[in-house]
Amino acid sequence: MVTLQIEGDHQKVQSPPNTQQNLNSLSHLKSELRIFAEKIKKKLSSIMAFQGKKLINNPNDVVTEFIEGLVETYPGLQHLDGFPEVKVVIRADVSGATYDKVAVISGGGSGHEPAHAGFVGEGMLTASICGDVFASPPVDSILAGIRAVTGPMGCLLIVTNYTGDRLNFGLAAEQARSEGYKIETVIIGDDCALPPPRGIAGRRGLAGTILVNKVAGAAAAAGLSLADVASEAKRASEVVGTMGVALSVCTLPGQITSDRLGPGKMELGLGIHGEPGAAVADLQPVDVVVSHALKQILSAETNYVPITRGSRVVLMINGLGATPVMELMIAAGETVPKLQLEFGLAVERVYTGSFMTSLDMAGFSISIMKADQTLLQRLDATTKAPHWPVGSAGNRPPAKIPFPLPPSRSTKSEESLSRPLQLNEQGSILEVAIEAAANAVIGMRDSLNDWDSKVGDGDCGSTMYRGATAILDDMKKYYPLNDAAETVNEIGSSVRRAMGGTSGVLYNIFCKAAYAWLKANTDSTVTAMEWAEALEAAIAAVSKYGGASAGYRTLLDALIPALTVLKERLTAGDYSSTAFVLSSEAALAGAESTKDMQAQAGRSSYISSGILATVPDPGAMAAAVWYRAAALAVKDKYQAS
């Protein structure tokens, strides 16, 4: 029996008993094979389309189209008119014949953007020579760049230590010298991931190159001679070390992604062209990764960089192309204290971002450079290079300062912000109302979460629970219950501290607006109508800043009907407790009516009306529940007295 299997599809073809059957079966088999071949083709096409997805046109044109977009974006940049062979980005304000400073040129294969074209600008590179993706630029391109920007002061070529770059830049340098140009070359090899190399290959050039570019560019801008600019660049190249870690390899334009790194794996020391690194390991937390990289860079055994305890250093955290800023900042936050506490180094500057990438590789590299005052001045010097980080210059102040307390707790006496030893009538009423409202919310946590899971993110009950428990805890210590306005203000402080999300902000606004109205318009005792006016001010503030109003399916659909009935009943002469209870019934009815509303605010606005009709708005129900509980507690308090 013959069995064919393609990803779970089994087709069995029985060997026929006679010739005619053989022919028929053979024809059938050929048909089946064609079908399977089409399936394979479609599956492979699907895989390739998924793994190789890029927002590009022709893969062969990515570098020239990148340059066109770059110079359109930054008016200080131009490119030489030599596409597609010559791909050179230069400063728009420099002409080789008249330029009176040392020209600083770097470059290499493309795919490492923003390096190096993004660092062309006054105070950094004068030109960048771009090769094809991961391919050294040809000699003619390098020569064209030299001729375009080099004046009488000469030109420094900063070259990363890869064979193709060394050879092509070296040949271009010799040709330029034969044409009468003054040329110096500095080779950058800052890789610390691999064991000290034997032979002539040397260490690879990585993100530390960007720091060297900045030092050289600033020295040139200061008017130094070619020999002095080259000397500073060479000195900087000798005191910087880099190591990277990758979570994925990169995808070249028009090609599929390699699966060399499986799920749950990372590669230490992976090259910026995807070449293998030092080791493949299980994915680890970033603090472990950072510790390993620092030990490798600062190893006394390899002595890659002359950095010892007590040295001043600068740090670069460099994204490799697909690493979010959040993760890069986490890495920076882990690295700085380790350098300070574990290695005894003074971290003078930190540069975090994507400087020298590897297309869409996920991961980052760490570069550490020994610093002195001259080098720091070069790094801090002004530059117009569009991708050099703004805001990193200058001495580092302490990373954190004391947390400022809310005015209600920092400027008032302990006596005014503590629970009174004895409550007056108003204080007793506030206490029972707050306690009843908070406990009602606590009891509704599961129901609110259940409703919110259908129309939101499922945490309304938990969020309200945190606020309610904080209010109960703080009331025992902080709330000056005999002062109604300050008590409302302290409720807002509790909410701000304990509740997250939109609900926390809205309730904080609610309390602050009510407090402001009470503080400006009432004395020590607040009347029922003044409470109603404060409620109206709070509702207006929530509507103003939250953008919702009646009928939007929010907490306002409970509070607005409650306010309307409260003011009507008080104006009609009802007892305050009676008016409060009647208005709480309106709050419940308003909350229930949200089932019939189409949401116009919050996450519920993305939910279909069919689903919304099955549950009330959780925020409106929460507001109705605490309002109703407070009203009933006040009524019981009045009846008891």
C-alpha cells in the first residue's frame, strides 16, 4: 500500500489487481499528487509571506528608497546623484572645495539604520557611505563621498572591523591620497562577545562605533587638525566594549526568516549581520542577561577595555531593530546600578535607543566606554545629526527625588488630618454614610466584575473594591469627619492612591470638584441643598473632563437622575433624608436603564448593542449602589436619633 502524508492529510492508494485498474489508479495517483503539490506550494507561499512581511517595494531598491526618504525628512541632508551604484548621504551645508574643517566619514553595509546615515550632521559625520544590505559599499562610492566633502583639512574615515569594509575603505583611502587628499583611517573593533581572536580577523565593529563617530565629529567641529581628530577617535575606539544578545535573527528584504533560534532561546553575542554568536541559551530575565554582558565586557582576563573600579564611563543601550523602547529602558535601569554597585564605576552618561540595528532583529547590545573630561565634552557637544539622542548631555542628577505629598497631607496639621476624638452630628452622619457606601461596593465586587467582563475589561469590581477598602482604612486615621469639605477631599486622596484606570481618575475628579465647591460656598455645617449643589458641581466636572453626559451609558446615568430628584424633593420641602432616599431610587433606575443605551464612551463603545442589552453598565451600577447605601444609612441614622 502507498501512503502519502502532507501535514495530517492521509491519502491511501491500493495497488490494483490488473493492468486497467493499474492505469486508472496511476491516473488517479497523478491527480492526487498534483493536488498535494498545489497544497505544498500554497503552504510554503503562506509561510514565506508571513515570515518575510515587509513594508517595501522591490527588495533590491530598499537602500536607495531609504535614502530618498531620509533626505526628504531632514533638510540638512542631501545625497549624491549616483543611484543605484553610488549611495552617499552628505551634509547639505558642506562643499568639499571650500570646507574648512576635517571631514568625518563612516559607513558600511545598510540594514543597521539609523547607522550611519542618520548620524550625518554638523558636529558628527560629514558623510555616510551606504552599501547594499549587509554588504560593504564599493570603492567608487567611498571615493565619491571623499571627493564631495573633503577640503584642505583632510578626511578621517571611521571603519568598522569587517574584511569587506577594511579592504574597500582602505583601497579608497589609497586612491584618495594619490589624488592629493589628506586621509586618515581608524578601525573600530569593540565586540567583547567572542574569545580574543587569533590571526588577522580581529574584533567586530558594533554599536560602540557610534560613540567614536560622535567624539570624532565634535573634535572636527572644534577645528582640530586631521592628526588630532584621528588621535581622539583612535583613543575612543580603544576604550569601548560592546556585547549584544538577540531573541531572533533578522529578516533580509525579500527573504524568509531563519529559524535558527527556536522558541524560548536567546543568542549571546549574535553578530549584527545574523552571524552566530558565542552561545545559545535559554531565555533569561533581563537582569541576568545584563549581568552576563557586563562581566564579559569588563572581564579582567580578556582585558578588552581598560576599565577598572573607580573609572568614569558612559553607557549605551542599543536596540537591534525590533526591541520596544520599554524593554530598552528596562535594560538601562538594570545596567546603571550594576555598574555603580557591583563594578564600582561612575556612570557619567547614558544613551538608550536604537543606534546601530540589524534590520528587525529583537534584542539589544550594551556598550561601555571609559570616559574622561575631554571625551565627555565631545559627547556633550552640540550636533545636528538627526538621530543622535537629545537630552542626554550634562551631569546626571539623582535618579529620584522625594515623593511630593498631596497638599491636604503636607501643609495641614496632624490634628486637622486625623479622626476627631469625638464626632459632632454631621461627622456621625458622614461616618455611617461613607462606611455603608464602601461596604456596599465591596459586596458588589464579583457582580461588577461579571458585568464588566461582558462589556469591558472585567475589572470594574476589583477597581472599585480597592478604592472602597482604602476609604475604610483611611477613614479610621485621616478623615476629619467633623469637616465635611476636607473629608470629601480626603476621600479623593484615597481614591487617587488606591484606584487605577479611568474609574479612579473620574472619582478623583468627582471628589475634588465637590471639595472645591464645598470649600468655597459652605461653613462648618453643610445643608442638604448645599450637598446637592456640591453633587452638581462634581457631576459637571466628570462630564467636562470625561466627555460623557446623560445617555452615554456611564456612571453619570445613575448620578444625573439622582441629582434631579434630590433637588426637586428638597425644593418641594421634603426632609433631607427622605429626599436622599428617593433620589437613590432614581439612581438605581437610571443605572438599570443603561441596558437600553448604546455606549458612547469607554471600552463599552466597541461592544455590540446585542451584548450591551444583556447587562447594565457596571460603572453606573457601582455609583447607584454606593449612593443607595449611603442614603439608607443616613435615613436610619436620622430615625435612630
